[in-house]
Amino acid sequence: RRSKLPLQFRNPHVLAAAFLGRDVVASQGRDQRVRFWALESAAPSAPGRRPAMAAVGPLAEIAVPMCGFCPMAFSPLSSLAACDASPSEQRFAMWVPDEHDRRKVTVRTLAVQKGGQTGGPRVRVSDGGWDVPVDTREKLGMPMALTVAVAPSDDTPPSTGEATAMTLAVGFESGHVCTWRVGAAVAVCGDAEETTAIAPRFAVRGFSMIRAMADPITSVAVSACGGTAFLASVTGTLQAYRTGMPAAHSADDDARAPTLLWEDTMPAGSGHIALRPPPHERLLALGAFDGTLRLYDADCGSRVAVVRPEGAATEASVNAVVFDPKTIGRIVAATADRCVSIWEAPSSVVEAA
């Protein structure tokens, strides 16, 4: 089931979309601007159906210079700043390929404040950022895709100075994909009695390169532990690799050789892929250039569903997909008809995965 949101973008091509908590969606356009939208429940279209979703906004709009048209990525930061975060506020990191230096990624922080009696949610974005070096050791051309996966932890949120393990993956026009293990910790400015600022610190260790395809990479998804990477190319090839990266919280920095797990192809070409958040990582979504959304069993690569939105034009390619981390089976997709859509995966597929 799919509900089209009335989001009319100024640019004809949406590069990326992301859930920021339960009530806010971010969209990145080719006009090098990021817009933030509030999601609200609307009356169901018929008795017995779920409430539909309506969009309000944009809540905020910022210019984000980037390297070419490489999609950016978002990751949660609330756990890193737990000692400073308000219960009504969620924090995120926005990862953007540097527009001038291909050997680094710029990270900016943003805060989403929940709405109250006086209005809806609000979004605040930091003016500055932090540079994360990403040495590829070879010349691989323009970065084409970027993603960040945060390793889950059964422990309580880290206190000041403790690290959170993440995996950063970048796909290039040469057909290569590089992954790095990134540790993020909290840096505190001020004395013990008065904290003036809390900011993340990033340290890069561990490196793996997948020499995957001869065609440019259009999208990359990585499992939370960083052990599996999913790659899509402009010609429609979809591959899954074991990255060879050490365990997320391991002290070992040496990566083993990547190995191909499975592969699928489609003549239409692939726009974007997304892996359902843990602990339900078995479902993989792919947005295709033919306007369909294809769902895969991430473990074995079998195609479990192909969904085409009602009334959509054939040329309305699906350029960005993202799973709702709070609602199992709900997917946000940005299409070439300048809209963002809410998709509900078939219940049989969700239960099986």
C-alpha cells in the first residue's frame, strides 16, 4: 500500500530521504539543499484502514554544498550526547562528502525537537562541522553513494568519552566500494561543574575495499555490524558482499578479503537500496529506474516482492528509499515525479523477514 505525500520539490530529482525520529523526514535535492518535513496522521481513506500520512512544511531548509550529486547519510547521535540531551530532543549526524576534497567527509549535527502545544517539531542544524578523513589509497574517481551504519549495543548509552562503533561506506564511479570503521565519542568543553558544549569526536580505523563492478555505484547499504555490504550499479546489478571488516567493537583493525555472497540483475537499472534497521535486517529494499520498489531477502538474495505505485508514470524512477526505524514494514520512497511516498510492505513479506 502506498500513500503519496503532497511534497512538491523545487528540484526535479531527490537524491536521498531519511527518517529523523518518528515525525520528521529529511530530503536532499540536486539543488544542493536539504529540506525537513513534519509527518502527521490524517483520517483514513476508508473504515478499517490505517490512518494516512500527511506532510507539513518544510520545517527548515538549508544549503549543503556537496561533491557532485552523491547522496548524504544520517545517523543517530542521541546516545553520544545523552548527558546533554533533552527528553524532548533527538540528535543526528549528517554525513556529507566534501565538495572540494574527496578524501574527507564533513559531519554536521542537527537536533529535532518534538512538537508541543504551541506547534509542531522544530529542526536546528549546526553551522560548523567535523572532518572525517577517508583515504581510499587509490584514485577511484567521484564518490557516488554514501551510507553510515551504527553498531547496536546491549549496554546503556555511552557516557562522556566512551565510543560508539560505526561503519562508513562510500561507492565510487570506478565501481569500487570502500568501508571504514569509525569510532565516535563525546568531547566535553568546560569544567566538571559547568559544561559549555558537547561535540562528537571521530576516529577512523580499519579499512576494506571491494572491487565490485566496472560501472558506477549508485547506492550502498551496510549491515549494522559492518560485516555485509549491499551494492547497486547504474546498469542494474545488485550484489551482496561479506566486507571482511572485523567485528564492530573489536580492537582488531585488519580486514580480510571481501567475498561475494549473491547477485541479481535487472534491465531497468537501480536507483537506491536500503536495509531494514536492526534487529530486522533481513529485508532489503531497492528502488528501480522503472518506478518499482523491489524487496529482497538480504540473506540469500531471493526477490520476495515487486511493488508498483498506483497511477505512477513508468518514468517516475525511485531515486531514494529508507525504512522507518519505528514502524516495521513502512518505507519512504522519493520518486522522479517530485514526490515522497509512504509505502507499506505486504504483511506476508514483513512477517517472513
